[in-house]
Amino acid sequence: MDFSFSPDQQLLKNSARAFLDEHAKAAHVRALWDDPRGESETLWKEMAQLGWLGLALPEEAGGSALGLVETAILQEELGRAACPSAYLPTVLAAMAVDRFGSAAQKNRWLPAIAGGSARATVALMERELDWDLRSVQTRAEERGGKAVLTGVKQFVPWAHVADLILVPAVAGATVAVFAVETSAPGVSVTPLTSMDPGVRLSTVTLDGAVATEGRLPSGGALDFLLQRGAVGASAEMLGAARRCLDMAVDYAKVREQFGQPIGSFQAIRHKCAEMLLEVENSFSAVYYAAWSLENGAEDGPLAASVAKAYVSDASRKVCGDAIQVHGGIGFTWEYDLHLYFKRAKALEPLYGDADYHRELIVRRVAR
Amino acid sequence: MDFSFSPDQQLLKNSARAFLDEHAKAAHVRALWDDPRGESETLWKEMAQLGWLGLALPEEAGGSALGLVETAILQEELGRAACPSAYLPTVLAAMAVDRFGSAAQKNRWLPAIAGGSARATVALMERELDWDLRSVQTRAEERGGKAVLTGVKQFVPWAHVADLILVPAVAGATVAVFAVETSAPGVSVTPLTSMDPGVRLSTVTLDGAVATEGRLPSGGALDFLLQRGAVGASAEMLGAARRCLDMAVDYAKVREQFGQPIGSFQAIRHKCAEMLLEVENSFSAVYYAAWSLENGAEDGPLAASVAKAYVSDASRKVCGDAIQVHGGIGFTWEYDLHLYFKRAKALEPLYGDADYHRELIVRRVAR
Amino acid sequence: MDLNLSPEDRAFRDQTRRWLEANVPRTELKTLEERRAWHRTMFEAGYVGMAWPKEYGGQGATPMKVAIVADEMARANAPAPINGLGIGFIGPTIIIHGTAAQKERYLKKILSAEEIWCQLYSEPNSGSDLASLRTRAEDKGEHFLVNGQKIWTSGGHISDWGILLARTDPNVAKHRGISCFLLNMRQPGVEVRPLKQITGSAEFNEVFMTNARVEKSDLIGRLGQGWEIAQTTLGFERGGNSIARVTRYASAFERLVDAAKKLKRGGKPLLEDPLVRAKLGRVYAEMEVQRYAALRVLSMLQKGDSPGAASSITKLSYSEFEKRYYELCLEILGPYGQVTDGGLEESTLDVDSSSGVRSSWAYAFLWARAGTIYSGSSEIQKNVIGERVLGLPKEIRADRVKS
Amino acid sequence: MDLNLSPEDRAFRDQTRRWLEANVPRTELKTLEERRAWHRTMFEAGYVGMAWPKEYGGQGATPMKVAIVADEMARANAPAPINGLGIGFIGPTIIIHGTAAQKERYLKKILSAEEIWCQLYSEPNSGSDLASLRTRAEDKGEHFLVNGQKIWTSGGHISDWGILLARTDPNVAKHRGISCFLLNMRQPGVEVRPLKQITGSAEFNEVFMTNARVEKSDLIGRLGQGWEIAQTTLGFERGGNSIARVTRYASAFERLVDAAKKLKRGGKPLLEDPLVRAKLGRVYAEMEVQRYAALRVLSMLQKGDSPGAASSITKLSYSEFEKRYYELCLEILGPYGQVTDGGLEESTLDVDSSSGVRSSWAYAFLWARAGTIYSGSSEIQKNVIGERVLGLPKEIRADRVKS
């Protein structure tokens, strides 16, 4: 039993940190916040070259055949940088295609995604504030061997830059997940403006949009997306929280009031201690879940819900307390703290909020 | 608009404090904890002489025709002393008889209660963990003009010393409240042992017990009992919390660690400040509710639920934090803190817990 | 104890309500001139500076009447009169500590908003520890020369005058070297820059003073009395607005319930979701308690007792509540609560944030983070409560150890 | 990262589980002799003092094996071996700091529980501030004479020996004047009184020492080395039991779910009440995170890294969780959760409190209050984390200012 990173995993983490410190500085993030597209093509291509996009994809697709732990490591670092990028939904969709997709779908998408020429996303919500199967209203009708989709998806991350969207839809008695190209007729994407411009969300309207050949099987695929999406979001929230903690601690060491560093006041030091506790527990939750899902452990799905439920609350507390520790300066736009605060906040209600995952937990453990 | 006590009210508070400091010392409370009966006949008689038992009853019944604010003042002081006594359920039942009872019932009970020769209580719970009308299973059947009751009531406070129990029961289409004498055949009372021996609870089994002539009208009487019981319990919890706060602050002033009084450490001083905040807010909630109910203000019932919902949580936090401020000594049986801690805890789930009252609030404000 | 409004106050409330219904501008006030005009209308109707003594153009109104007007304005969603700081505490400061000439020169124009005022207290390095401020005011014989930087100045960009704390004697203990001045903002030595918040808008300014000039006649009180003056006046108004504040929370709550009716989960409105109901019940209970507490403070003020250090309890209580409140709102609304533009109608619910700005849930949520920081952070309030209300021993602090 | 048990550890776990199934006493152990007998059975099976080096009768077992045994015992609800403190850290202390003679004299009898040990550290006036302890040990030539009072001594009434911290030099800085001794509890000068808790039972004792005698040969380490010794050994075992602790939480959770199935509201089991479900989900998530965190610490110990000051995070985390946990249990169970005797079957649910005592919800709830106080209160843990883990500047404290 070994809960620590392997040398390779540590290496990956360090290089990711170094890369993002250089290419995803707060200044870059702010520039992308103001950018209509909201993400950087250059950065995306560099991620592809670094092998990040194919990290968990098979070698024949140009990937590195690594797993969720490595993916979570990158997601934590991306969250730490509040990096605006379609990384999370893209790799999530890619893993689903790899797991459930047809040969044609794999050939069409996996190399393109690993190579950085395609982006993808998943449409897990509709108008209802719900992540449950029951909330899927979008319908898929069979027409001439093709699935034709009609419905509206809400809060689809990075849909406006995605080439492929995985769309859960009611197909007869079951809910299946379909692959829709954004270029297909009948697909329209309307971007929203949200508190964190680093996570761009859109409303996706499907008006008789034709899905690509083949479908991802029901239930399983949706659970897969929700569970791995939850772990990915938790990893990003963890990164954002860790960044806020680091900034708060550094500030508390140098900022002086009443003739002493504020970190020497119990009110501040104890707050920082509580923040560290939450960050460390969040780390345990994220990587336990990533490892368990990857290795098909019995409690993998449970651990995914535990991580999202726990880290959603923990990162909110940590990032909020960091503002309080900073005082006024932490409330200013020029200071970078809010970039990470808002990133954690943006991910709280995505891929299932804490309440929903707590309900999933009870469904699993209290029958 | 005047939110402060009148001179008479302040006088009542001061005399109650003085009386209980003398006659309900911690030593007395501990003695009553070990007493099989759990309360003091002498103390009860003295309360009667002081006019406490008839405080809110009409003069013709030997009462003082005062109101809920005065009653809450006494209940706060009783809570502050963690005084083991049937005061709360007795005056609650008496007020209901006064408001809803027949002339015969009033003549039979009010002077006896005001004079200290009778005790009463209310049976608001059954086997279900619920305070709602819907949970009432006890049935009342009409036999020869008399109501015959069958059912089991749970957690009835001080039933083992009560002469009269107010019992909600299903009578045809509605739920009415009946008055049952504990001496009546078919009434059996089984005491429980609970965390706070200062609030004695019993299971009351009604096996064809004949109610006294007359019934208290449906709905209204049950709401009346729940609302006024909630305010009374909140007042007691407030008193217990205030006592815990006072003890914590006094201790923090004198207890030294690391060469200085612990109250000079922010961790302790800030905790005490938060405790004071909760106590002050609880005070506002209790007396606003008492005054509003007494004066038939439109938001009286709402305020009663607000008080119970707020003070249940607040007193739990305050009493718990007081133990933490004290450290080890606060965890010992010999130290008195736990008397008040347990009193607040015992009242949390009585007369509707915080969750139930929050639900009642939403029913009132969000239609 | 009697929580009813007196007949007189009830009549005043009804009359105020009628007046507001008749006079509140139907459209949002955009320009400074429009806001000045609205201010003048309220002033002429006697709703501005009511608490001021008659001899200075006020009406010596009771705290209750003042609170009633603030509350009715919140209820009617009326724009605040401009020059709030000038009327709320700068004018009163001049009334208490100013010279006859100063009163003559400034008070009338504060009331009429002919001249708008701001506060120049906080500095980048003096947040909680205000007494450590560094802005210098040098005595140049017939005037003072001011150099330094101030921050968190609201309305700085539209202000004609500012009340300034500056150090006049660097050689005495830090509290004792501070003096209080009236600074003309309309001079070359004063530069005002907007300070953008995490909300994305700039409710505050930074003010840079480079050889700015203050007339000798614009010193308030004695040299070195600045700290004392700031202390006596910082407390002004706290409590007075708290009823109105709760009324604003309540109108946000109505909008929250509306949203909970429109948004659905499992085919049912969120309002029927027991978890949502539990959260609604929780915030409503806390909100009501804020209202009861505000009434209690008001009743104290009515009797002429000042809450004193206990006002720290009020500040701590509402600011921490407000933070929890909007966190719970965003919990309930999910991603809808974070959308600022382009979403469904559900996602563009207008609320009145406690900054008074009509805006999105996201704005109100972010703005609420300021409440536990400005004018004495929660940590400072807890220190005050512990020391001055509970009488706990002073903490051991570097600046105390040294002295 | 690999969270699977090694094949060897899995085999060891299965074997341990089988052994416990076969050997755990079916009836509650009442007398000290019954407990000694069970201890001996476990000792002979090699499940006691596993972590001790082979030369002292242990097996130098890995932290994982030690944790597996603790975990399986919790799972099997097995009574703890007696003499936990002696085996957990007093023995190891003697192994590290003791003389050959001391090892020879004491270690074997600790393992076999022939002699039972307790810890004599805390004093009424030295809780968080242990270094201020006042118990004196005077050098009388060929022995020491001990006078003073100790508190929070668990198992004091059944102990034959105690490890004692006492002041041997009042004239040096407070940490440096303390020495560590082995005290014979079976002598006239030592009086042990039970210390009743708010739980109503007495898990601890007070120990009064009046001219108690300690042989020179029973000084551990050097004179004045006591504080250092206490520091090195206080950390022992923390983390080692944390998996087992979570397993006990989990068995309490199962009982909570059983209760939520039996108790009803609105005609339905509590388990179907969404608010109850939300609370169950919350505690279960937190409980699992405690388990993950415990595995992380264990994996660190496996590698021979000591968590050091970071073990304060573990202590703070589980003790604060346990408090929230049982508060939530009582919230869910309402008055049923507070009944200690005579209620319905629902109201007499047995749980294993973390004190190891099989008892009521009320007991577990009350006992949980001790967790954030003993062996370093939460406030102390946060100080340690802030200073030693986060590297925040030391706080300014009277005892530091003076020195």
C-alpha cells in the first residue's frame, strides 16, 4: 500500500507546475478572461505536445496509456493556475469514447484529441437543476439508421470551442449517450457569461441534430462521465484551494499589523491551520477516488462522490477564508486571489453538486 | 417601540435569579438528578407562593394575568439554573386549558395549578419522530358521551408527576386535544432515563383511558401548544447558554496557561465573542417571539418557529464551546458546566426540533 | 417591552410610504445630476439629515424616524440620497468637533449635496491597524502640506471634500500623533483612481495626495486629537441602517423564492425540494433574528443609550450572516446563480445587493465578502467584543509589549 | 501510488480475521483477571507489542501489520488488550531511553501485562501548558521523594507502575527542570481516586503523590531530560490506530442506518427523509475522508517517514469530525438518541464509542467532547500546525516575552 506519487507521477507534477508557472501566469489568465474565445490555441497545442491531452488514451491513438491519477495531477495543477482551458471536458469525453465508443468513433476522435486538433465536451445538464438520469428530456429518434437529437442542454463547458459533444438523450426506454459534432446542422451554441470567465459555459440547442454513427451504451456511460467528471472537478478545486492557502500563508508571514506579522495572531494562524486541514483531506479524497476508479476498486464510484461532496465544501471554505486572511487587498480585482476563488466556485455546481453526490453516497451505502 | 424589560419585568427577573441562586444551586440540581422523583415538592410549593405557576393565568383562578414575556423571563432563569421542574409543561398546559378549555376544566385545574397542588403536561410526540398532526395515531372514541383514548405517547415531560396530561388524539376527521387525568384507569406511565435527568421523560400508554368532560378544539390547540412550548423551551435553552457563556468568560479571565490568562489568547477570546453573539441573538429571538405571540401579532407563530430553530442551534454551539474553553475540567462530572450543557441538549428535540420548525417557517413565508 | 410602533411613528411610516410611492424615480438614476436632483427632492421633503439638530438644518428626528425612512426606502427600492457619508457622519463630526466658522462654511452644503464628501482614513498598510497610518500633514505656517495615499475611499471620484486623518507628529505614540482635517479634493495635489473589486466594478477609490494643501482653518479639533475624533464618529449610524439592511435581505429572499418556484428538479419546483426548504428555512430564521436584533438596538438608541462597543456585535452578526446568506443562495441556485449574462430568465434574477446596487446573484455573493472586512474585520470586532464587552484580558501584542 | 494491500498483508489480514473469529471472547470481559487472560491469549498469538523490536519480545512488525490488527479487532469488536499505554508508548520509551537494567526489569512484564502501566503527565494547572507542571521530585541521596498531583490518568486504579514527569530543578527555565521517572504505584505515598466524567463514568483518575519514593535506578534518561523524552514519545502510535478508529465510526454508522430504518416520520422510515439522507451523506463522506487520510499517514509510516508535526492535522481532523459526527447522530435520532435507559428498542441502540466502551448514543456523543481537549486541544494542534507545518511566525506570548 503506497499513497504517495511514484517518481514518474512526481515528475509529471513538477513539470506541469513549471510549465503552467511559465505559460499560465495570472497575467495570461486575465488576458484569456477578456478574450472572446476564452482559451488559447497555442497553449492547447503545447498541452498536446506535452502529451497531456492523450495522457489517458491508448498508445495506438497517440496517447500515453496512463490513468486517472496522472490526469488528476494535471487537473490539480490546472486548477492551481486557474488556467482557462477545455482540458477537463475534453479528456473526460475522450476517456468515454475510448471506453464505450465504436471503432469508428475512436478512430475519428481519439488521435485528433490527443494531437490537439480537436476539443470535446459533455452535456450533463438540461433546464432542470439536476444531474440525475430522470432529468434528461432530450430525445433521440431513429431516422434511417441515424439518431436524430432534439432538446436543450444547459451549462455545457467550452461547447463554443468543442468539435464534439457527448449528449445523453432518451432513446426509447433508456437514456443513451450520443456523440454530436458541433458542426452538424441543427446544433447551435449560445455562450453565457458567468462569474468565472475561465470556465466558459454555453447553452446547446439540438434541433434535429444528427448524431455520429454509433452510440455509447446507456446508464454506464452517464455514470462514467459523472464520476470521472466529479473527480476531475475535485482535482481542479483542490488545486485552486491549495493556491489560495499558499497565498494566504505567504501573506500572513509578511503582512504586519499592530507591529507584528498577522500570521502570529491566533485568529489568522488557526484559520490557516484549518485551511491546511481541508486541503490535505481534499488531497486524500481526490487521489483515493482517482486511483480507485482507475483500478476498478469496488468503492471507486463511492469515492468519486465522496471527493466531489467533500472538496466542493472544503475548497469553498479555504478560498473564502483566504480572502478573509488577506483583508481588503484580497477583495481587489488587481490581486490574483479571486482568480482561484472563482475557479473553485465555478466547479462547485458542475458534475453534480455536493448535495447530489451526498444523495448518491447514501444510495450506495444505506440500502 | 421598546424592546427592553419594564421595571416590573426586570424586578421579576432579578427576584427569580435571587430565588434560584438560593434554592436551585447546582448542589440541589445534582440531588434532584439522583432523586427517583426528580423534582422537589418544596420548591414547587415555593414557586406557587411566588406566583410563578399562575403567572399567566387569570386572577379569578388565583393567577397574576401576566403574559408570555414574564413566563419566558422565568423560563430563562430556570434554564440558567438547569432547575429540574415540571414548570414548562405545567404552565403550557394551563395556558391551553385557560384558552381552550371548558368552564368545568378551568375550574377543576387552573386554581389547583396556580396554587401548586397540581402539575400538568402535554403529550406532543408518539412513536414516530415527528411533531406534525399527521403523526398522531392515538384514537379517541365516543362512548356514552365520554371520549375514550387509546394509544401510546412518547417522551412526555414529567408525566410521572403530572396530574393532568393534554393528549392530542384523532377524533373522527380531526385531531383534538383531550384532557386526561393520570389517575384515570387505563393510563400507565413508564419513566425513561435520559441524558439530562433534569428533564424527566416518560412513555404514556392510554388503554381505553376516559378523558375528562369537554375537549380542546382541534388544530388550534395543538398549534398553540407547539408554538408556546417552542418559545418556552427556547427561553430555557437561552438561560442555559447564558450560564455556560458566563462560566466560560469567568474561567477565561482567571485560568492561566503559558503565563497568561487564556482569555488573552485570540482563540479563546474570539470563541467567547461568538458565544456572546449567539446568546444576544437568542435573547432577541426568544423575547420577540414571546411578545408577538402574547400580543397576537401576525408574525407571532412565525417568530415562535424562528426562535426554536435559531436557539436550538445557538445554544448547542454556545454550551459546547463553553466545554472547549474550559478544557479538561469542563469535561468532569464535579464541575457544573455539564448541567447546563445537558439541559440545552435535552430541549433541542422537544416541542419540535430545528429542522421541523425551519419547515414550518418555509410553509409560512414561501407559498 | 412593547414592540408596537407608537401611533405617531406608524403615522409617520404611512406618510413616508405614501410620499415614496409618489416620488421614487421610476427609472434608474444614471448621471450625477439625476442623483443630485433626487437628493434635493428628498431633502426638501425633509428626509435627508433628519437626525441633525434643527439649528443646522436637520430636524432632530428620533432614531426610530430615521430608521423608518431608511426602511421604507429599502422597501420601495428607492435610490439612496447622494452624499451618504457626509450626512451620516462627516456632518455630525463637524457639528460635534467643528468651529463655528467650519459649521457655517460646510454643513448646509452637505445637506443639500451641493458639496459631496468622502472619507480618507484607511491606508494600504493600515487596515485593521488604522492608528499606524503614514499620511503626513506638515505645518507650513499658514497651511498644512499633505503627502500620502488613502484607499477604500467610496465616492472619491465624485467628492468635493474629504475628511482626512493624517500624522502631524511622528514623535509621539502612534495614536497621539494623528490629526483630523477637511481636505479640498478639487486641487492638483489630489489624484483619485478607481479601485476595481472582485465584483468587477469599482465601488471604491484610491486617493493619492502629493503636496496637497489644507488650510489651517480646516483642522478639526486640536492637533493630535484626530484619533479621538475618529473613534467618536466611527460609531455613528451603525444600527441606524440595520432595519433597512434586513429589509433588503428580505426582498432578496422573495426573489430567491421566486427562483425556487421557477427552477425545477425531478419535475418539481425547487421550492418543493426538502433540502432547498431546509436551507430557505435556515436563512429566513437567521434573517428574522437579524431584524429582531436591529429592533433591539433601535429601541436602545431611542432611549438615548448608545450601544457602544456592543455595536461590534451588530456588525459581526450581520456581516457574517450576509456571507452565509448569499453562499446559501448560490448553493440553491447552482450554476444559475453564477451566470451574469446571457442565461435563461431564471439565471438573470435581479437582487439588491447590500451595496445597494441592483445586480446579479453573483455580484451580491461577491460583494458580501467585503462585509466581514471593511470598517473593522470580523477578527477586530471579536477582539473588541472580547475586551470591551466581555472584559476579557487584553491580548499580548508587539505594539503593547514595546510601549 | 498503489492503494492495494500487498499479498503478504492481505494474507496476514485474513489470518488475523480468522484468528479473531475463533478467539474473541463471546461475553463481555468484566473482571481485571478476565481482561488479563484475554491479553495473554493475544500476546501468545503474537498480536501484542508487534511493533517492538524482536530482542525485547516484539516482532518488529510493520506499521501496516500493526494497523491491520487494530483494524480487524475493531471490525470484530474485540476487547482491547489491557496495558495499552505500556505497550503503546511506555515500553517504547524505555526501549529508547532506558538503561539495560530498566529494560531487563520492565519490558517483559509490560508485554505480558503482568504489570500494568499508566501515564502521569498532566496536572490540574498544567493542561495545554504541560511544561508548567509542579510535581516535585527531590533528590534524597539514594532515592527521589515525589510530591504533587496528577490528573487524566487512565487506568490509574489498576496500574502497578506509572511513567512520571516531575520537576527536579525549579531554578532553570521551565522545560529544562523536568525529569522522567518510573513510579511504583503500589506504595503508601500514592493515592488514586476515580475522576468521573460528564459521561457519568470514570475513565480517568486523579493521582496524589505524598512523599512517594522513586529509586535512583528508576530515573529515565538524564536529570532534566524529561521534557525531551516526553516530546519524543508523545507522538508514538498517533496515526497507527486511525484506521481502526474509522472502522469503529463505520460500525456506528451501520447502527445509525439501522435506527433510521426503524424510526419513522410521516409514516415512512427516517432513511427516506431527504434531510436525514443529506446528513447521513455528509457524515459518511467525512468519515471516508478520515479513512483515506489515515491510509495516507499509514503509507508514510510504512516508508519509515514519521509524520512529525503533521500528525497534529490527523488529531485535529478526527477529533473535530467525531464531535460533528455524534452531534449529527443525535440530530437524526432526536430524543431517541438521548435516552440511556427504559426507552423503546429504537432508543437503546448499542454503539461503540471511540472510548471503546459499548454504550448508548448519548455516551458516545458526550465522550466525543473529550477528543478535542485531551492530548493537545484543538487550539494547541492549530498552533502546532501554524508554526511547525506552515512556518507561520511564533505568537507573542507572556512566557516568551519574559524570557
